[in-house]
Amino acid sequence: MVPEGILRGDFLVVGRVGMDLSPEPPGTPTRAAEHMMVAMGGSAANTAAGLVKLGCRAALVTSVSDDAVGWYCEDQLDRYGVDRTHVRRVRGECRTSLAVYESRVEDHQSVIYRNNAADFQMTPEDVEAIDLSPHGALLVAGTVLAAEPSRTAAFRAIERARQAGLAVIFDIDYRPYSWPSADVAEKVLGKAGSLSDIVVGNDEEFGFMAGDPARGLDRARALSETTASIVVYKMGPRGAITFAGDHAIRTGIYPVTALKPTGAGDSFMAGFLASLAQGRELREAVLRGSACAAIVVARPGCAPAMPDSDTLAEFLATHPGPTEPEDA
């Protein structure tokens, strides 16, 4: 059921790294900010950092601008222990992504600067140069598929990984503002899903892939019945349904008082994959991913908030839950 490559605990992660800014103290709206917390961001980089914190190995494949923001991201990857051998600097008008988000739930505002994004400059040549032999699994974040040349590069990475026997994991990670049109996104994300061993997304993302919000659950189930070994259909506060073979595993969540809505999906993915790499049962892996998501939304920052193994163990030992799962 669990692709064998995941058990090696060594992940090649394709996607973006960026700089996050959030007003301090928590609860401060951006328009009233006088001080900002600075941290590493970007969904792929956050997940890679979370994997390392939980005892796995992770290498990031992306491009950053050859400037102070790009250099900051490189240094942060080093700080978190993420291998950046395959992070290439690009010059010109392209810039590393910048996110400004608030550490509050009510009236939360996030502003993402993705104009001429440097990570979209990842090329097929970048992917061809990678030695896949140290890795057991490839994780692709859907945002990298939104533009060229990174779209072609990501599909080449998937193709090479499949040929080499690596497990392929797809985080749908649909961000409408990055795509030229919804039609293009639906086709491209659907193709990536059909090429993956594990597909993870929320109900809205699967609904988008299906072309109808009401058919998202059917699309998730169909993927598990045709091409994917495991499909995780997340439903926010209602929990998740995980499809694997003939099984549909329903799980709840760990309720917390959320400080912000950001970072949950990245942390879920890290906790879920790290747990599978440790040989844990699928249900337990999903629940541990849910616990990681709960920890992150209750803390400032995204990458800084990712739990390590001790933090996760303490949370599971002291937190009541999980809740009873709800129907889709």
C-alpha cells in the first residue's frame, strides 16, 4: 500500500521557497504594523523543513533570485538542514516570492507577491542534472506547474522519478492567482495527479480537479481506484478521508485555538510523510499529519512553527482528541 521508496525517508521536493513577513505582535493587522517577523516560507520549503525536523532527509529543487532575498532563503534552507544543492540562482527581473500575512484568523489578510516569480524559472536542464539515486521519493507541489518553464521541468522530474522507481507524491496546492486560467489548471493538475502514487489535497482542490465542487470526493476515490496507491481528501474541521485500495479511512482533527490559518497543509504533508517513512500505519500517519497541522496554526510563522519529533510527541500525549470524523 505504501510505496516502498518512502520508507527510505529521503525526499526530493520540487517547489518554491520564499520570504514571509508577518506583523508583530500576533493579532496586528498589516496596515497597523510597525514591526515584522521574518521567516522562510513557500509551501515546498516549509514541507521540506518539516520533514527534516521530524527526522527525514529533504532536498529542495527550485530557483531563487540572485539578490538579498534569494540569499536569505538559501541561508534559511541551510539553517533548517534542507539540502539546497539543486537550488539555482537566476538573474534579471525575476524575484523570489514574498508573502505578507497576518497572525490572526478574524479578518485575516495575506498578500502574495508572485510577479515574475524566480521559482518559475526552474528548467528541464536543472532536473536532468539531478542524481536521483540518493532519494526514495519525489514530492511535487502543484504551484510549480502553474507556468513555464517550471511546468515542463516538473513533469520531467516526475517522469525521471517514475523511471528510477521513486515514489511520486503530489500536493495539489492550487493557488488560482498563479495560473493563466482555471481551464489550464484543471488539465495540468489532473495530469499530475494521474502520474502520482500519493495525492494529497483538500475538498476544494479535488472539486476543482473534477470540474465540479460536488464531485471532488468522487475524483479522489477514482484516483485511488485507478492510478494512485493513497489519496488523502482533507475536509478542514470535518477531518479527512483517506482512500487506499478498497479502504476508506475516516479521521478527525485535533482542535486548537488557531493563531492563523496558514501553514496547516504544509505541516500536514510533512507529518504524514515522515510517519509513513517511519513505517507507521496509514491511519496513524494521517492523524499525526493532522496533529502537525494543528500545532502550526497555533504558532507564529510557518517554517519556524513546524514541530520536531519531541514537540509532536508531547502534543499527542497531552492533547485530547482526535475528534470523531464527519461525513463528506
